Amino acid sequence: MKNTVSLILNRRIAFVLCALLPMFAAAATLPDAPHVVVAAHGEVEALPDIARLQLQISETRNTAVDAKNRVDERTARVLTAMREQGIPESDIRASQIRVYPDYEWQDGKRLLRGQRVERSVDVTLTDLSRYGALLDGLVQAGITELGNVSFDLSNRDALMAQAVQAAIADANAQAATLAAGFGRKVAGVYHIDQGGNGPIQQERMVMMDAKMSAAPMLLGNETVSADLNVVFLLK
């Protein structure tokens, strides 16, 4: 019985200590002098200007040699379609070929379908006006399905810098308002913690057909945000 009570007490003590850890961590960054702590936020919106496409080319045949030959042929057509759209080699990445047995289950038995060969090709498109033409070229090259298609921002660093400046302005404004409300003035900054996020990528699976270029591409603005926790000294 004594051991059970001791175990319960130890667990409660451990739980209390874990709950207090964030408070201890925050207290370590607080000065003994008069101060105010503010949580500030800044954000910038922008329209994505980059697309990243992930293609997987695969074939299952009786022999690995036959499957590889077909994958090589399709890969060559895909690369040609990308080059015809002016995509530089540096924006195209083709993976190593993977070869493995391809099985299926029938009536509770595992049957060998053949040898499967796979190869993935990733491409970064920096001119979204060529997006539809690129998809048309991929359809003609024999690609019927894309993996993830993500849209991103090419100038994320500059946008993040703008978001940080907006957060700084927000922090200064909050600190000045709070200090004035209590008859104080801001004397300086004691501590800063920064957080935030890059642009959230829009990812989607794309089923491709011969009319891809006629379909409009609808993109919404992405938000780049920065968060600051600032400790200001007061006078």
C-alpha cells in the first residue's frame, strides 16, 4: 500500500513539475526591473509564382529489362516535353530507377504479376504562364497522373523580412500603449523570441487529360507570417 501511495505522489509531483516548466523557462527571460511583455504579429500576402510537379513513371512487365526499357522511353519523352517549355536542366531532377517484384492477391494467394520499374521526375516551373502548355506536353508524353503539385513563392525571404518588420512595428506600438496607460515609458528591449511560418504550400493531386491547358488555374494568396514575443524594459 505504501509503495502504491508513493508511486501516485511521485507521478503527481512529476506532472506538476512538467506543467511548471514553461513558467520557469519564461521567468528565466524576465528582468527584475519594471517591464512589459507583448506578443506581436505581422503578415504579408502574395500570389504564388512557382509550381513544383512530382511525376512518377512506372511499368510492370514480365522482365525487369522490358519494364526498364519502357520507363526509359517514357522518361525521355517527359524530359523532351519539359525542355520544349524552356525549363532549364537545373530545375529538373530525375531519381534513380527502382526495381522490385510486383505482387497481387487472388483468392488469398500472393501471385507475381511481374517486375516493376519506377522512376520519379521532379520539376520546378518558374513561369506559371507555361503551366497549361507543360501539362499538355506531359499528357502527350504519356503521363496520366501527377503526384503532388505545390505552388510556392520565389521571394519568401524578402516577404518574411517584411512580415518581421510588421511584427516589430506591432510590438513597439503595443509596448508604447501599455506603458503610457500606466504612466511609464519604454526604456528599451530586454529579450526577443521569434517565431513564424513560411508560405503554406497548396498541394493537390492532378488527374491529367487532353484538355488541361483549357482549364483555368485558380490560385489564392499565400500568407507569410512572423510572431514575436518581446520583453520591454520600462522607465
